Amino acid sequence: MSRRQRPPLEPGRVYGEFRNANGTAFVLRAAQGGRRMDLCLHHDEGPRIAAVCNPADPSERFIRWQGRLWSSNPAPWKQEIKRLTFAVIDTALKASNDAEAMP
């Protein structure tokens, strides 16, 4: 199924939450258009620190960091957040697909 054929995410829906090794909370919320996810700090209305582009397609998924403060974080921190973010997205989308498949 191509990217254009895939239905968009439900705008505004929280698709997952996680904490990094330091205990900082992050929330993944579908963006307005339903084609991206916002990575927010602390709660779903918290500051957006990144946008996840193409979240439904693991082969094309990437993170666009927002602002100087967050883009200046060290590479290991970004890799940890990226790994955790993608794992939460995969779990949420799999659960969503499983729920749709059930009669």
C-alpha cells in the first residue's frame, strides 16, 4: 500500500507515551493533518520538540528536531529518543491494525 493510499492518523490522538533513561516523559500525538506525529515533552500539550515524518512507513520514517535547544542535544541522546519513539509508534500502529482486523 502506497503512502497516498494509507489512511492518515487520527489528528490530535495520543498514540503513545514513554520515558527515556533519565526519566523524562515524552508523548506522541498525531499532528493536525494526520500525516505526521508531534513528539511533545512531558504531556500532550507540552512543547513540541520534534516532528516524526511518515510515521506509518518504517522505511521512510524520520525525525525533524525543532528548535536550537533540542537540536543541540548530543547524538547519543537523540539516538535514544529516536529509538524509543519508533518503538512506541510501531507498537501503537500494530495495536491499531490488530484492533481493526478484529470483527
